[in-house]
Amino acid sequence: MAGKKTIRVTQVRGLTSTREDHRATVRGLGLRWTHHTVEVEDTPSVRGMIQKVNYLVKVVAE
């Protein structure tokens, strides 16, 4: 659909020794392993998820 903004999210750190809810948030974003990149829709809920795990991911706006 035209007009939907997306952002690319890359997991830059492993999930070992992280909180269980942070691991679930990373999985909810669709990330599976270190250096995995996904493209997600830019919504307030996704922005909140990214903010929660900002030390584990890198964001590139599209």
C-alpha cells in the first residue's frame, strides 16, 4: 500500500543475559538473530517497542 511508512530495524546485540520481556519484544519485532534486519511499519506501538530495547537494536528510517 502506498503511503505507509516503514523503518528498518537491525538487531546488533545478542539476547543472552537480557530480561525475558526484552527478549519477547525483540521477537515481537520479528528479529531472530544478531545482525538480522526486518522492515516494520512505523507506528507508535512499534516505536515504543524499539524504545524499550534500544540498546539491542539499530534503526534506519525509510
